[in-house]
Amino acid sequence: MDSSPRSILPAAPLLRLAAEQAGIVINSLSQQDNVWTIFAPPTSQEAYRNFRSRFTDSVELSFDTVGPALGTELIQKTLTAIILSASLILLYVAYRFQNIKFGVSAILAMLHDTLVLLGVFSLLGHYLGVQVDTLFVTALLTILSFSVHDTIVVYDRIRELKRRYAYLDFADVINRAVLETMGRSLNNSLTIIFMLLTMYLLGGESTKWFIFALLVGTISGTYSSTFTAAPLLLVWDKLSKKRSGLA
């Protein structure tokens, strides 16, 4: 909502009062220059017209609504995108390392990051009324790619050490690879985390939760690449040895 040159932009208390009188509950309200951004649950056309009629001198720049139908469509597309990306990543990692266990372990670590992010936003939605949108889907797919990228670095180091020190136990190879790549992973992730934290604290309301999702995903992806993806390889190796009777 923007004001016309001849009008005075309504203050936040006035907007909230008008919304309350119209039967609209405002989740969040932010201002940038002379533009107000209002987030509210889906409401009736009558309540919206009642609210809008109180500010005839202001110009509405855009109006978007996310109802149950669109919400269902968004969930379906999100699941489709995750399944498609996971399948392609599985094939790529398995082909690159010439072993399916690398691909499956990378996908399981990636799904760990997905569940962490979904869990965090489920709690935020329950207690703070945070709503997910297409920006959340964008953040979700972005952190998945980041997680796999970091995982591949660890796996590549494991493969290199395994060739160089074939006499070492696989657990020792994984431990050494994790120790050698941990510094690089932390330094790389911290630069991203500091940047995202700055954007979250100083950015606008419209991108606040998008940045927060990236921040949570980056932290989770850094953890899972080292402490989830690598141990999964070891578990797979031990199970394979038990089945073959070598353990």
C-alpha cells in the first residue's frame, strides 16, 4: 500500500485499528520509505473492502492471497521438486563415486536438513503464526544443494584417503577425512552465516523468514555434512560386512 502525493500515510497503530474494526488480524506490519507491507490470514472480501475503504487516498501496489487450494498446490510442487532433485543428486553422486552407498548416504543427510527446516518452521508457524510461501520453497531447495555440495567435499576426501592409505580401517579413513575437511567446511559456512545474519537483522520484513530459512539450513547443512553423511557411510559399510560375513 502506498500513499498518494496529497495524502498522509497512515501510521501503524491506525492500520492495526482499522484492520481490527474490519475483522482482520494482522500477523506482521512493516514499512519501507512510504510503502507499507501487511501480512494477514486469508479474509473475506467484505472485510477486505471494509478495511480498504478507510484509506481511499492510499494506492494499493499489490494484493496476494494464499488460500487452501494454493497451499495444497504449493505443497505438492514442493514435494515434487524435492523428489526430483533428490533422485538426480542420488544418480550423480553414485556415478561420481562409483558406489550407490555414497549417493544414498548423501540423500539421507540431505533429508535430515529438510526435516530440520520443516520442523523449525512448524514450530514457528504454531507459536508465531509464520506462514510458508514460494520463498520458503526457494530457500529449501537452496540449502539442499548447499548440503550436498559440502557432503561431496567430505566424500571426495574419503575416497582420496582410501586410495592412499588402503591398509587403514574404513572408520579411521572417515575420521581422518572429517578432521581434514572440518576447518574448510566451518570457514566456508561461517562466511555465509555472518552474511545471512546481517541480512536477517537489517533486512526488510518481506524477506525476513526467507533469510531465516537459509540461515537454519546453512547451519544444519554444515552439521549434517560432517556428522551425519560421513557416519552413514560407516554404518553402511559395517552392515555390508555383517551381511557378507566379514565382520
